[in-house]
Amino acid sequence: MNWEQLLSLKRAGDTAQRLRKNQNETRLGFEVDFDRIVFSSSFRSLQDKTQVIPLSQTDFVHTRLTHSMEVSVVGRSLGRIVGQKIIEKYPHLKEQGYTFNDFGAIVAAAALSHDIGNPPFGHSGEKAIGEYFKTGEGKLFQEDLTAKQWQDLIDFEGNANGFKILTEGNARATSGLRLSYATLGAFMKYPKESLPKKPTKHIVDKKFGFFQSEKEFFCEVAHDLGLKSMRQGNDLAFHRHPLSFLVEAADDICYTIIDFEDGINLGLIDEEFALEYLIKLVKDTIDTPKYHSLQNKKDRVSYLRALAIGTLINEAAAVFLENESLILEGAYGVSLLDKCKYEAQINDIIQISVSKIYNSVDVIEKEVAGYKIIADLLEVFVKAINHTFEGTASNYDQLIFKLLPENCQRLDANVYDRILMVCGFIASMSDGYAILLHKKIKGYFM
């Protein structure tokens, strides 16, 4: 892989090449990507989607929106640090107009959208959609689908749904977000299809990054960027765009440190116990007198959180630069933080978060409710759209069908496309809207 190709400004439908040196410096193409994501309805819905604590009533617990914004800020810093060194190493990039800020803008945009495809109720929302087809009423559709289409549903993946959202409408070339291929490449942490499932321990094979419905456009983007193929035959998988490692690192840094901070502020993790683990990360940079001068827990935790994030940003950038040649060759197959010197401390923090936060009774109770809500919504909407297509819709089906947004009332001949469209509609819901709609279909409107 080469950086000139990887930094492609191309967008769906382009008939002429976009050269970096011809860009308007007041609003670069990669910055346009960021702006388009911010103004999208899918991004706005993240303000009421679970990050750690479902349906939290506090004012300091993160939602998917605040988490995404923080990941974007961290990603921008990572991109700029790495970009500065890459530009120095490959002077021809500077001659073509590229700057270190381009790297920051690409990573920031991809990081901003990294959770845009996640369903309501956190990762349990993904599992709830998959379970509906794997063990629930949706199982009857298996015989109508190809193996890969079926796998798309039973392992419904927020990353693949995110790629669908970011690229939907691109076939018409005049609609949709039409992001640059560089940003789409950086977004794709798992550039493979749903089968084979986890065939290796390579980071790319951990999950999948596109549904069968986006396969053709995914291949166009991958080939334009010059991503290296991982496998021969009919099972598509590519090595990552190098900047996707930075997007992943930004996400890992934020959820590791900031979810931990939320747990402390909520009282789920004891302050003294928690601070011990954060201080292990910042022992080389902490200003001890300043730390002890802080009067309350929130300020002490915020100070350590800021130092910890700064430490891990520098460490992740260093690991990337040390392995840049291997990454370009497609010979690097783990996350950046898995290779950093703070791996043990990070794993300790994650284990505490899993035990004290993610497995807390409050979180589990709300995830259980989310499973039921999503299953019920899928049941009525999948029946409504299929019965309408078949001409067997009841009066109730007809009413439910009218609740679908206009762009989801297409009666595609392919049952996979119809079902996936309903899954996308439900995945787009905020936690609050899913609860409200569920109450209505259950007759609790008044």
C-alpha cells in the first residue's frame, strides 16, 4: 500500500481526479467529510444512545454522541502526530499538497462516525437483532437467504451498518453523504464480509465491516485505495487502511479511560482503588503537588483522566510509527494498544470496568429490557413489510407499515434487502424512541 493512494479524495460518482494541491485550503475535502457527518440525522440520534449506562439520568455519563466527539478529538491528535512524521518520511506527499493536518482530519472524521451504525441499548442491541434471527421468530427466513446474507443478520454488526449509513445513496452519486474514500477506508476497522467467521486471530477477522448489500461499493473503495487483499477465492477480506489503526486506538483509549471515569463518578468503582490504577498510567507525567491540591473527587479524576489520555495518545502514535512499514505491507495484525508498554495497566482497568460497570445490575436489567423491545419491534415491522410485499397485509400490518419512514417503505423484491432495511430502521432509533414506539405498538399510548 502507498500513502498517495491511501489519501484519496475521490468520492462516489466522481468523473475527474481530485488533486490535493487543487483543494481550497479554507475548507479541505477531508474536513467536508467531518461536517457532513455532524449534520447527518444518524449522528444526531447518538445523543440518546447508550455508551455505558443505558438510560442514565445523570448529567455526566457519556452517550454515544459525547463518546464519538471525544474519540474524534483523540483521533485528530493521533492523526496529526503521525502525519507530521509521515510527511517528513515521504517528501513527495508535501509536493502534492498534503499536510499533517490532512491525516488529522481523516482520522477525526472516521472516528466521529465510528459508532454511527450502532443500535439502541449498546452492544446488547446488536446481539438482540442477531438473536431474533438466530433463535427467534426470524429464524424462518434462513432458507430464503444465502449463507453470507444469513450471517449478516444473525451476527448483525454495527460497523457494517455504519458503512451502510455512510455510503447509502452513493449509487446515485448525487445523494448520501458521499464521503472521501480515504475517510471511508479509515472507518473500516474490519474490511471483510461476514463469512468465514473469525478464521484467524488477525485483527481484521475479529468482526466484519460490510453487509452483502454494500459489497460492490465496498470493493470499489478498497481497490481505489489500494488495500491489500488478505485471501484468495470468493471470501473477501482486505488488510486495513493504516489510519483505521489510529481510529481504533482513539476508541480504545476513550472507552478504557472515560468509561472508567464514569464508573468512579457513579460510585460503581471505589475512588481510592480506581486512582491507584490511573496513577500507574501517569506516574511519569503527574504533577504531584497539583494533584494533591485538588479539593474534590471529580477534579482529581478529571486531572488523571487527561494525563492518561495524553500518555496513551503518545504511546499509540509511537507504536504506529515503529510499525508503519509493516502496516503498509499488510504484515501487522494487532491493535496498537496491544503492543504498547501500558498493555498490562490497560487490561487491569478494562477488567475492573467489566466487573463493576458493564456487569452491574443496573446495566444488565436495562439490557434485558432492550432485548425484549428490539425483538418486539422486529417482529411487527418485518411481518408488516413482508406481508405488504406479498399482498397479505392485515389492517394492523398496514398501519405498522405506515410507521416506517418514507425511505424504508420500498418493497424490494429481495427478501434480504427488505429485512435488512427494517433492521437498519430499528438500529437507527435512539434508546428513548425505541422505548416510546414499543409502548405504542403494545397499546400503552394513553
